Amino acid sequence: MATSKASSRFLFYGNSLCLDFVNTERMREGARVDLIESADDLWEWMLESGALPLDAVESGKRQLPGEVAVREAKELRAALRGMARQMAAGETVAPEIAEMLNAHLRRRRGYQQLTLGEGGWTRRFHSEDAQGMDFLFTLVDSAIDLLSGGQGLVRQCESNHCILYFFDTTKNHRRRWCCMEGCGNRHKAAEHYRRRKAKDSRHETLDEKTPL
Ligand SMILES: [Zn+2]
């Protein structure tokens, strides 16, 4: 299972880049919070998640995303949340969401390159995008991978107080929680408390019935 990086305020429980981006909106102390409020936030997430194409990082020429990029990223995130919700509900993903992904694909400028990396030969897309939007394509790619390979395996955390999504890659496909340390443990503790209370009240009832 993916984990959250120790010092990060972002969560990487999704097992999918596009779901990790959806999960930049989360619940905290009962309120919904958005972790992407500025271009700096977006930049930080792009670096931590690996959404930024490597050659853009390596070249060192990368510019901070502008306000337009933040707005477009949030629009895409809203569509990806819709996609996650529909996939988790076993519904067909709405045509307007597919069209939005297609619109991003049509805008893409660049070419595929054969590259020798640490793990051997890989295909890498070299972006010629000059607007700083290439990370959106990485998210779109991830969404397309999920749509084509993740049917029936996208879930929302079962906690009523949680809005996080994940791609269930467990062997038996029965993952229920965004993470065991958070919602999983809270559920376990609540179940334990509920069972103890039920047991206590059974004892009380028995005590009442027992003649002195
Ligand atoms: Zn959760």
C-alpha cells in the first residue's frame, strides 16, 4: 500500500497519481480543506508526487505554474473527482469527463522518446509545452490508465468522515480504508468500543435479573 511521505502534508494513499491529486481535497477536523490554494502549493505537490515530467525537473528550466495552470489543474481535479466517484459507484463515466480528457490530449505537443533509465529502457514523453501545463498531461495519462485498467477497483474510503479515493491493488481486493493508521484504526477502535458497550449492557441486564 502506498504511504504518505513522512514530512509531507500531502497524502499518497491513492495508488494512482490522478487519485492522489483528487485527494488534495480532504477532511480535517470535520471540515473539507483544499491543499492546493496557490501556485506554490501546486508546485510542491507536482514535485512530491512525481507528476512533473523528469526532463522538466532535470533541465532546471522549469517555471512555477501560473494562476492559469492552478485554475486548469483544479478544473481537471473536479472532473477527476467525478470520474472517481462514478467508478467507485460502478457507474459509466460521464461523456463530458471523457471529453475533457480528450481535450487535454488534443492540446498535447511533444513526442515519445526511447530512454535508458535505471530500470532499463522505457518510453518517455518529451513535452514541448511552453505554458507549463505538461504536468496536467501526466495526470490525464494516469486517469486514462485508471479508466482502462481500474474498473471495479476504485473505492472511496468507507469512513463517513473521509472523502479520499484509492485504487485497490490488494490481492483480495477488499481494501476498505484510505490508510490503516487513520480511518482503519479509528474504525477498529470504534468497533472495539461498541462491542465492549454491548457486552457491558448485557452484563447489566443479567445482573438485574439475578436474584440477590
Ligand atoms: Zn479515510
